[in-house]
Amino acid sequence: TSGMAAAPTALGFAAVDKSLLDNVMLPPGYQYSVLHATGDALDSALAAYSNRGIESDDWSRRIGDHHDGMDIYYIDADGRYSDKETPRAVLCVNHESSADSHFLHPNGQTSNNVSGKKFDQFGEWDLGTRPELEVLKEINLHGVSVVEIVKGPQGWRIQQDSPLNRRITAQTPVRVSGPRVHIEHVRNFMVSRWDTAGAMARGTLNNCGHGKTPWGTYLGCEENWAYYFQTTGAGAALSVNEVASRKRYGVAAAVPAAGVKKAAGQGWHTVSATDDRFARWNLAALGANAEKDFRNEANTFGFIVEIDPLAPNSTPAKRTAMGRFAHEAAVCGVPKAGEPLAFYMGCDSRNEYIYKFVTTAVWDPRDVGGGMVAGDKYLSEGKLYAARFDANGQGEWLELNIADPRIAQHSAYKFANQADVLVNARHAADAVGATKMDRPEWGAVNHRNGEIYFALTNNSAANRTPTKVDPANPRAYMDLDGKKVAGNPNGHIIRFKEAGHKGTAKAFTWDIFLFGAEDDSGDANLSGLTAKNAFSSPDGLWFSKATGICWIQTDDGAFTDETNCMMLAAIPGQVGDGGKVTVKNKMLVGGIEQTGTQETFLGAALGEAKLRRFLVAPKGAEVTGITETADGRTLFVNIQHPGELSKPLSSGEAPQSTWPGNQGYGVAGRPRSATIVITRKDGGLIGL
Ligand code: FEO
Ligand code: CA
Ligand code: CA
Ligand code: CA
């Protein structure tokens, strides 16, 4: 389209081999440094990070853990937001999870962890009271870090003590913002002992992918928030509808039976039943009155959270109009003046949906730098859709509206009104027949042609068999090292083009951009991947505005016997540049070999010229989060959870990874998540 640079035709670096080493591997001619890592202090008055878990502060002024989505916000000479590159900026980084919090405590364990297991939102906690300081560290390591960075002769570094340095944590007061007519319903949905007006929520959790708005704010996305809550003790009965809502989001409702020593979650509520900082993680209904307990606390999560990075005193906002689910990223289509904006969002769980939010307000470029006021204008009112992918290569956006009889008369959940549709969006998308996808992770927009890409990271054997596939999720068989693995363990990337290139379109055209696969996996290697570009479980996805490169990041468990997780560069074509293919599926179902075929649409093969491995991560890490300087010569990338497969430290075994301490960053010993800065030694464009 006019005014846009032509796409490059080939990548300009030597592919990085698969690696099992405990370091970040890059092509020849490239280098990296660590910008910040878990536990680094925002203020010089705080002790430097010990990496031995002996901090006595509550971590509310330290870099959080599990670095994830991120973006950069330039500051002009007047201290205002600029979309032009300057040597001064704020970097916002999501801090997703405390799954490795055992590394943050003195003995690597909490005092009552008799099982010796890691504390983990997907794991177990031992019943009993957890130490307050450990739990505070875990609560405060979540959220978003907002940190000033400056470019000096040695490259970018963080600016300690900047008045812009801020932590949004799982405790920060956050405003609830949505359509005006929804206020009463949302109040009843969220009301708690902490805020009987239901107008404020506290904090943000499990921020995974992210978004950047055209007006210059940051969108954190709440993904696996449902696992942080427990429900203990006797409680008032929930209504049938409340039970149905919790169940659809996987909110823990189980009460451990007498004598059971462990339960899912992290046990944050065990610190105190009267101190709301801890009591709020227990969803038990204590009586008839929801204003006296925290039965609704999980209802305050599952949103897109908007933050103004350059206004440290501003209150973040949960944007209910954008729907409530397990939000991955929120990516804005190419903005066009005078037209509504469209934000594309994944719900990352098995068999969940891809959504689109279309603003009521039309884009006015004068709103650049408009902060939360602009956010209120664009993100308070709009329409929410879920995607259906059809066998003819077309698709339809299904509006989630109470006026649709399929929603109004849905059998599994009785919607009260449109506000209820938005905060129970998963039920509404079920009702209209959206397509259940292989775990929608990040979306990304190709700025050069407006097409939208989504990483579908993987799916299980229970969900994908030769008879349980569809055109957009067509694969149900993998042969990994001669071992038959059922489902779609290596994932794929789907892409679509809106009708008329309009964000308001109801129809789109789609194809599959790439299938992840091991290079020796035969029929399952549908994209013809080689040792130089084989990958599995795409997760982070992002287009460089400077180079047009599509960056693909992985979070994988299926390929990690051969290589650590990675980042690849791709030069994409466009929707429809390939053709129809037949996927041959074969797997053992109940000991009997089942076969089947599924037709789909696959983009043109890229080959090694247009798809190459650029980076391999340290042991146990996923690669996630990426942004660049506007000149395309500096790339910021996040390395999350190195050493994820470590045994608890009490086992006496060394951690799986000791990165980045093993490369001279900080105190050596335990692994840490970190943001790295990648440059070319000759200062050139990254990737070309
Ligand atoms: Fe937090 Fe969907 O990855
Ligand atoms: Ca193999
Ligand atoms: Ca992710
Ligand atoms: Ca992960």
C-alpha cells in the first residue's frame, strides 16, 4: 500500500544452531547485554539484589519476576510522550508469574513447605500459615515495571531513582472502567469488603502479552489469574449462575477436605484472615453479604489494564468493554484517521477463542500523548466480537451482544444484560459458535499490509484427534523422535486479512502462515522446516516497523530435549500466497490407530532465506516480549524463567540454569528472568 516500504526479500544473518547451552546464543556479529533482571532495585537506597533471597523489603520497589510482554515509550525534550526516537524512554515490562518464587526466599522454600515442592500457581501449597514477607514478595513481584531507560555511550541502561520509575503490583489500586450503562451490574459483580462501591479493584495479575495504544499508553493483559484463588471453609451457597461463571473461567472452588495437606495455588490467603492484603485471595462467602468478604475478588481479574507510562501518579484502568477472559496480548490494527480502532486479543487456554474489540470513537491523531483521557475516550465504549474460521478460507466476526437470541437464551449461563456478556465473554462466545483454537497466544499486526497474525501455541491429545480437528486447527498427530505424540504439541501460526482492510469488517480471509515442527518429523513437518528454522510452540509474535521482520518467540516443552526455546525471524508474504493442503492425521486413540485427513489453507513455504533461527535462550527459559528502537538497530527481548525445571533448592541439586549470573550479571548462583538488549556490532539493522 502507498507510502509503505517494500518487504525485504531475504534475511541477512547466519542462522543460529539449536542449543542446549546455558546462555543466549546469537548469530555472528551480534551481541547482548542485560538491561534489568528479577529483583534489581528501582531506587539506589535499596540494597542491591542478593540473589540469595535475603531481602527484607517487600519488593514493591524492585523489578518483578517472569519478564513478559513489553514496550518502549520515548520522552521528548519537554518530558512528554513522543513516538519519535529519543535517547530517553520508559520501558514497561509485564511480570507474569511467581512460579519460580522458591528462588526468592532464603532457603528456596517457605518455612512450612514440608512437601519440598515449588510454590506455583499451577502447583501446590501446604496447608498452614505462610510467612508474611515471602507472600508479600510474591504478590509484589507481579504486575508491571515502569522504568526510565537512557541511552549513553555504553548503550541503554536503567535510570535508578527516576521519578518515572514505578511498580504496578497485584495490590495497586486500579479503576474499573466500562460503558456507563454497565456501572450497576459491574458494581454487584465486583463488590467486596475492600471497596463496597465496586468502582476500584486492586492490582493486576499474570500479565502475559501486552498492547501499545496509538495514543501512547500500555496495555497489560491478565492471563492465568484464575489460579491464584482458593475457597476454604464453610461458605454461603453461590447461585447456579455464579457457579457457572467460575467454572467457565477455571476459578478454584474446591474446598480441601479435612486431613488434605495440599491444595492448588500459592496459599497467599493463609497469612491472615483479617488483613485484606491476604484475606482477598480466599473466595469463601462468609455470609449473605458480599460486601463483607471477598467472594467476588476473582471477578476483578481477567481484563485489559491500561497504564499511562509517563504519568506515575495516574490510576491504571481495567477496561471491561474489552471483555473478560484469559487475556494474552491486545494488538491494535493499523490506525486510520476518522475510522474506529480495532484491537485483536487472544484467550490463551486450550479450545478458547480469538476476539476483536472495535472502538465506538473514531481515531483522531491529535490524541497522541493523550494518556488516560484518550484511553477513556477509546476503550470505554465499543463492540466485542469472537472469531469463527470457516472451511472455505473465510471467517466471520460474531458480535457478543445480548440482543442475539443465542446469547440471551444460552443454556449454560443466564446473562442479565450486556455488561454480563462482557464480563462472562467466554460463555457468550460459546453461545454464538466461535471457533475453539489451539491456545491463542500473541497477536501481531503486519504494519506493511495490515494483516493480523496469531500464535496458536499447542493443544492436547484430548482436544485434537483425527476426528476432532477443524480447518483452522487441523493437526492431530506428531512423530517426535519416533514417539507418537498426540494432539498438536508444536502449534501453528494463523493469519487473516480483514475485508476491505477495515477494522470494522465482519468478514475476513485466513490461512495458516506456519506449522511448528521438528525438522525430522515427517508428515507433521508441513512447512518444510529444516535444522536452521525448526521450532515448536510459537508464543510471542511481533512485527518490526523498521524492517518488516516478523519475530516468532517460543515457549515449548516438546522440542526442549533437542534445543532450548528460541526466537526466529521471518519475512512473511500475505494471506493466500500458498494454497490448499491436506493434513494427514494419525494417532493412537485408546490403543487403536485412528487416521483422518483435514483440508486447510497454508501460506507459501518460506525456506531458509526467509525463516531463520536468530536466538536460542538459556536452559529452561522461554523467550517472550520484544520491542525495538524506532531505528531498528536495538532490540529488547525478554528471557523468562531460566531454570524452570530446577529441583527445589532443598534437594541440594544445582539449579538447571544459573543465567545471567553465569555471564557476569549480578550475583552468581540462582537463575533470574531478564530483559536483554541486542545490537549488531557494526550498528546495523537487526536481522537484515
Ligand atoms: Fe503467559 Fe499465554 O503465555
Ligand atoms: Ca526430533
Ligand atoms: Ca505467553
Ligand atoms: Ca511459560
